[in-house]
Amino acid sequence: MALIGVFDSGVGGLSILDEALHQLPQHDYIYLADSANAPYGEKSSEWIASRSLSLCKLLASRGCNAIVVACNTATAEAIKQIRAQLSIPIIGVEPGIKPAAMQSQNHIVGVLATEATLKSDKFNALLATLPSDCRFIKQAGADLVPLIEAGKADGQDTLELLATHLEPIQDAGADTLVLGCTHYPFLRKAICKLLGESITLIDTSDAVVRQLKRQLETIKQSSNPKSTFGSILLMSSKDEKSLLSMAQDLMSADLTMYSVQARILGEAG
Ligand code: DGL
């Protein structure tokens, strides 16, 4: 069994943890939500890189065998430094623009992501590798993350803000939409309400967890499974009780099958 760290600026990475629990239920997890500092997407590159690195170091110091940086923004700004400083597998998350370009029939793809992700060198380098006949309509999802953090993913305010953000994508006639922030899978219902079921939504959590699975195969783990379901420690820099109730609300995995604890993340970790 491995201990897997999953880190995000807030509750968004729960979409990745959820997928991990479906594919890899037997492992132990520490989920770290830096909700006191969310959203990351509007902060400077330097701040995001240094904060992400120190939180990943904290997860490594707690004995994690692998870490998923379950945040597109932190991956874009910090994954190089994190990999350079830690010797365990580090799995990142990137907006799925490549699968989107392959799946789009009319070659018009919307990309909803944070401002920091869209501006990052990593994202733009990836974009430059894709066929030029595919048009990408990039839209920063400003202010959506705080609404999701506040438990309002299905609220009227969120729907209205989302409608504004999706308008240029809709006007351009995109048939595919990349959910380029791990918070956005929790907007699926609202997006379908606004765009209908005919648009293809691209969420990379399945691919990310498959990559985690491959990485876990390369590291030594105890071959002695203790139970079918592992334990989950939820840590929040803001409010552990709210993180626990958001996890119960937002995730489809049955958390009652796991031993779940929630703790506040103190300054000392
Ligand atoms: N969930 C994050 C992402 O995937 C970050 C959102 C934010 O804090 O701005 O980009």
C-alpha cells in the first residue's frame, strides 16, 4: 500500500481524489487543500511556485510515496521545481487541449482555465505543439473558484457568472470544452444547463489517475494489502470541517468505506 499526497489550492483536487478512490481504493491518501489562499489563479507565478513547493515538501515529509499536484495552476507554475527538489513521483495536471483537439469534429475548442494557467509558459508550449487548424477559444474563469470554495457550485450566482465566461466559447461554435481547472468538473451540471449535452467536456482526471497508477507500479510498496479500502486524511489551511462536508457533497466515492479524518493545517504543518 502506498501513501499518496493530493494537493490543490482548495477543494478542486477532490475531483482527482474522487477518481483515485474509484481506481485505487486500497491506498492511503492525504488531501491537502490550501483554501486559506485560494484562488491561486490570480496570484503571481513566484508566489504559486514557492507555496506549492513548500506544501509538496510537507506532504513528502509526512511519508507520501507519490504526490499528485491536483491543480492545473500549480502544475503550470511549479512542477519543475517540485520534481527537482523531491525524489518521489510527482504527477501533475494539465488542461486536456491535446485530447480535445483530437476529439473535436469542427476543430473549435473552448478552454476554461485560470488566468495563471492560460498565461503560463507550460500551457503555451503545449498549445504550440498542436495542429494549427484547431482554434482554441481561451477563457479565464475569474471568480468561479471562490464560488465553488463557498459551496455554491450549483448556485444562481455561479450560473450567471459561468454564462458570461462561456459566451465567447458558445459564440465561436465550439463543440468541445476543456475543463482546465480541477474545480470545474464540479460545474458540470451548470455547464450542461447552459450549453446543453451536445458539447463534449474534457476532464483529465481519469488520465491523471492512470498515470499515478503507472508511477506506483515503479515504486516499492508492501505486498501485503491490509484491507480493500484505505484511509483518507483531509487537511485544510482554512476549515477542516467544511472540507470534510464538501468532500462528502462533491465526491461520488462512498467515503463511509474509508477511515476518514479531517484536520486543520497549522503553520508548522
Ligand atoms: N484548482 C486549481 C486549478 O486546477 C486552481 C484554482 C485556483 O486556485 O485558482 O487550476
